[in-house]
Amino acid sequence: MRWGVFSDVHSNCEALNAVLERFRAEKVGGYVCCGDITGYGAEPDKAIATISALPNVIAVRGNHDLAVLGRMDITWFNEMAAAAVRYAQKSIQPENMRWLQDLPPRVDRDELTLVHGSPRNPAEEYLVTVQQFHDNYQYFKVSPCFIGHSHLPLCFLMKEPVSYVEFGTLKEAAVVRTPRGVRSVINPGSVGQPRDHDHRASCGIYDDEARVFNLVRIEYDVAEAQRKILDAGLPEFLALRLAYGQ
Ligand SMILES: [Fe+2]
Ligand SMILES: [Fe+2]
């Protein structure tokens, strides 16, 4: 089956809808959401409503989702992120808050593993180095392990048992093969707030029979997402950064 894989929507429904349109056109049979549905953007409630209504969706919670739920201390969040958390707490309807509350920290399936940050610390670790990949090796069994959190599209691949680790950032149309016997971690990048200096929404399609992941970048209406952020009274920088992909 083909899965639409995406992460870090961060309440940006312009980007989310563009990504889902592409997934539908590609006729995916299921959806993998690596967390941080809320935070930063203008439409946290709509983002949850849209994702929770997808057929065959598996999702985990991210650190921003935990903050919105009041289950993570936000004193270490910067003021802009904290403002967006408080805004989300006021805007999310009770039924969508309940759906968010029920999200697990990780999902272990026969065909894939799913966490937000890293297998050993799903809520907080930014898994971006080969050393961290080694340190996380024993914390998951099934590859690929999809992650989010850093907003950077990247992958780690290692033939088992322990050997050389192939590491790379993923550009548009990058193809990652993860055959049996290869341990892999893949980050599809961020839908709603890319930080690799490319403003386009980042996501991927994973075929669990061919065991191939394709990275996809998608244009969306950035100006409309920015307008909604400003209209919501959120900090201006949260709107500005979308144009630069940072
Ligand atoms: Fe995030
Ligand atoms: Fe995160």
C-alpha cells in the first residue's frame, strides 16, 4: 500500500490542503502523521478536524500538541511559540481537543514505526546526527521509522547488523530505498513550516511493498496562510518566516 507521510502541519491549512490534494491524486491508501499538528499557525482546530477525518490515518502527538493540551511545560518555548499555544488552547473545539488528547507518543506496526522526535525520546529529541541515529538504534524494531520535529527532510540508512550509516538531507523528488535488512529513519520535512530555506510544503509517499519513499515538495498559497496568521493576532514573524522556509 502507498502511504501519504507528513509532519509538522502547525495549523497551516493552506499547506495541509495542498498536500492532501496531492496525496489523493496519487491514490494513497493511508496517511502517516508524525505530530505537531497544532502550534504556530492560524487554524489549529481546522487542522485537527481535517486530519482526524482522513481514512486510515495513523498519527502521533508532538511537543506542540502536548503543550496545547497543557501536558508540557512551555517555559522553554520562545514567546512566539508560547503565544501560538495559548491561541490554540482558545480555538480548538472540545471534540478535536479530545482527539488530540488520545494520540499516542509512538506507533509500532508491522510495516513501519512512527514517532515525533526520536524513538528514545518521542516528545523532545531532534534526531539530526549519525551519532543520534546510533543511540536510537535499539529503541525501534521495524523500519522505516518515520519522524518529524526538526522540520528538515532527511534520512538515515544502515545495513544490519551495525555498519556504516548513510545519511542525507532530502531534496524534491529524492528517492529513498529501504529494503529488508536495512534500518532506516526518514523525516518527510514540515508541511506547515519548512525550515530548509524552501518555502514549499514538504511531505512524502511511502510504498510499503516496494519499500520506497519519495520526497515531494508542493507549492501552496503562502500569502493566504500569512494573512490568516496576522488576522488572528499572532506574532508577525510567524507569518514572515513562511515565505523564506525558515
Ligand atoms: Fe514542529
Ligand atoms: Fe516538534
